[in-house]
Amino acid sequence: MPLPTPSSAAIRAAVQRVHQSPRARRWAKRALASLVIFGIVLWFGGPPLIRHLAQHQLSQLLKRPVAVGRITLNPYTLRLEVDQLRIGEPGEQRAGTLPLLSLDKLVVRPSWFSLLRLKPIVGELYLEGPVIHLVRTGAQRFNFSDLIDTFDTPASPGSQPLRFSVSNIRLENGRIDFDDEVLGTHHNVDQWRVGIPFIANLPSSTDIFVQPLLQARIDGSVWRLTGATKPFSNSLESSLELQIDQFDLTRLLPYIPYVAPHGLPVRMQSGWLSTHLNLLFAKTDGEPQVKLSGSLDVRDLALTDAATAPLFKVQQLHVEASDIEPLRSVAHLAQVRIDAPELALSRDAHGALNLLQLAGASPTSGDATQTTSSSGDVNPAVDVSIQHVVLANGALGSNRQLIQVDLTHLY
């Protein structure tokens, strides 16, 4: 038999009786007074306590000096503001030593739902003016490697990842200074900006697209990354757009030995890269799928041989890709345009062409459409197509008048 549902009149009468009860009024006044006192105590006493814990406890934990400026706390909204946070280097003594991290302002606003769900739920995370100073001191060592060694502990078997939810993530006016003491180079990333509306690994949120924004100026070149991704889903479904504006490729030359230990047969004298690329990634039945499309431009590319003799120059190289799938060896190009290419041919005293010397004149085994990997597996044939090729204002020269060709315009 269903229980009778009280009428709205009965509910109003019960509320009125409680409201008129002297005992209820006394409890309400006590609760309100306790809430006000609690707020006043946290408002004035919370910031000094947090500042003390941040400076002393973090210093001991990180083994680095930690300094904190002003701290404000709103106990009712849980909004915490920290100004002028600074994390120095171990044993920092010299004046003028750059800190590992400095931050103009940090704003964190946890949600009251964190107490109910016993999981970190943050409604706002804002960082203003973060400056990170990175130093590479060895082949695989940096000025933060000691922190990785301290905190990089393997998870216990059967342990579950920490569940969290963070909304309204913003980073404004960041900068990264990178000093490579091994190669003697310096790189700068400034005008760093990050915006992420929402990111969480709670079971109810893993299948929601996250729309990140990352924008920075790297060594004077503007990079911008936008799109949508599911970073905690099983499919890792992602759609990203990368834009690069006039990046100096010669900045990468010191790192070539790490990807080509024996060096390259050519040297780059100049080259500027711009891109507008779209990347699609997903995992289907555990198999990753990568698709790339968009355009790539290289301007003022100049290559020489190992003796710095001119080899190849191009004013503009434009490649427009319709479908590139590197894991399937597929490359379908809509257009390749080469403006003002210059190829310099030369022969040595033995009559050998410089291009053959660069290629090493390695013998081939014929026109095989399939190759065999070291494990014995047969790799699929490469699928390459180009719909439109344009070569304009080209020149081919030789030091011994070996050949004379006019490549003014070629389609």
C-alpha cells in the first residue's frame, strides 16, 4: 500500500511551526554564528598557515628554496589566490641565479563536491606569468632530473589511478627558457598560452571531447595547436590542427646527431618552415590509426655538401597533402609546387658526380614492390601518388658545363 503524499499545505504548516519554534531559532542563530566565525578564522588565519606550510614543507619535499608572496583565501567559495610563487635551485646561493619556476599568480577554486565525492574536483585553475628555466646538464640529465628520480616510483600492483576533474584551465603569458649546456645552445618559448575548458578521468567523463588550445612563440616562430581529444578514453580519439609560422629550421641543426648518429651528407644553411596540418588519431581494436592532411611550406631552403659547396636552393616549396597514413605507408599528395629551384652539379677529378657521392651509390636489388623487415615480416608496398606537380623558374648548373637545361616553367 503506497504511503500518502503530504500536501503542500501540510508542508507549509510544518515549516511555519519550525520557524516559530524558539528552540529552532536558537539553533539557527548558533549555526549562523558558527559559520561566520569559521569564515573569519579561515579568512585571516588560513593564508598565514598555508604560506608557512608551502614555504617550509615544499622546501623540504623538493629540496629547493620555496618563496611565496601574498595569499588570499575565501572560505565560502574555496577560492585560493597565490602571488609571486618562486621555486629555486638546490643550494641556491649566488645572487642572480634563475629559479626553476616563478609564477606571478596562481588561482585555484576547488568544488565543494570534492568533499562529497572524496575526489579532487576543481572548478577553476588559472596561472599567470609562469616562467620555467630548464637546463640540460648531460646527455639525459636536466636541472629537474632529481625531482623525477624522487617522485617517479612504480605504482603498486592492482592500484587504481587517481580520479580527478578540472574545469576552466587557463595559462597566460608563460615563458620557458632552455639552456643546453651540452651543445651550448639556448631556446626561448614565450607568449605561451593554454586554454582547456574541461579535463577529467572520472568514469562518467572519459568519453567527452576535450578542446585544448596551445599557443606559443618558439624561437620567434608562432605555433598554435587546437582541436578535440579524448585523452583518457580507450580509443584516444583526437582531431588536432597545427599551425606554424616561419620556424627557423637551422635551430634544429645541433640535434641532428641524436637522430642521425653518422651525420647527414648535406648541410642546411637556411630554411623556414610554415604548416597548416590536420591530424586524426584513433585506436580501433587496439590498432592505432594516424591520418595527416593539410599544407607544408618551406621558404628560402639552401643546402650544401659537407665541404660547404652549394648544392641545392629553392625559393619556395609547397606541399599539399590530401591523405597521409604513415603507419600504412600511404602518401597521397594533391599538389607539389617548387619555385625557383637551383641544383648545382659537379664532378671531382675522377669524374664522379656529387649527387652520386651523396647517395653513396648503394646498389639496389631491383624494382621490388615489397620489402622484408629484420624480423622476416613482409612490409606492405608503399602507396604514393601526386596529382599535380609544378616546377617554376628552375635552373640546373654544372662546374664543367656538363649539362645545360632551362627549367623556366614545368608542369
